[in-house]
Amino acid sequence: MAHKATQKEELERIDTMTILEAVAYANRLSRRLVSDDCSGEERQHGLELLRRLTERVQFLKITLDPVYSEAASAH
């Protein structure tokens, strides 16, 4: 349940970020998602965060690799 609370906090935090903070966060998140030690659940959560970031900062052009797409369709 703590994981769900953390996920909710991260999603809410995105709404209050400045554009520069959102861009920096997207860069860190993208690096984390391509990491070999990123679990499927973490990848799903990361994809949701990236989706929220692209809604928040509409000029962000985040291309999801096939690995991301496969992870999203698997869940």
C-alpha cells in the first residue's frame, strides 16, 4: 500500500512542477526506465508518470521505445 501512496504523491507533484523541473524529471525518469534493474511494475508506474508529464508540459516529445510499448501492453 505504501507503493500506491508514493505513486499518488509523485503524480500530484508533477502538477506543481515548473517547466524546467518537469523536463529534468522526465530526463531522469527516462534514464531510470531504460535501466536493466527496472522491474515491470516500476516501468508501468514510470510510463504513467511520463504520460502525466507530457500532459503537463505539452512541448515534451517523449518517444517510447518498443520495450516501453511491450511493457504497457503486457499489463
